[in-house]
Amino acid sequence: MATDITCISVRRGFIHLVAILDWYSRRVLSWRVSNTLTLDFCLDAVREIIVRCGRPEIFSTDQGSQFGNSEFTELLKETLNK
């Protein structure tokens, strides 16, 4: 799986989209939008994918600030080490 965040320009500024993709099928497995770049919407997308698809073998990010956050990395460590 892989994830990234993109900014989308809207009339009143920007919204932020986080998407989690399956490498093989290239399908979007989970996504969230937010009007701020806080960690919460990223964590929600990851938690959903863990519940729906189970433990990913590989989880690739661009190591942006949300993905390098200790809360995010701890969630992945806990999930991947089960």
C-alpha cells in the first residue's frame, strides 16, 4: 500500500486529500479530506484500511510531516508487528 496527500484548490482556499492505494490494482482503498493538514484525517484513513483489509505487508509514504509523526509511525509499528 502507498499513501500521499494532495492539496486541492477550492473557492475559499484549499482542502487536503489523503488517499491510500493498493500497489497492485492501483485502486484507492481509503481516503479522507480535511480543511487542515492535521494528523487526524491521515490516522483515520489508515485505521479504516487496517480494519477493512488487515495488516499491510508494505506501507509506503513520501515521509511528509504527517507520515513522519511519532503517532503515525507508532500506529504502523503496532500494526506491522502483530
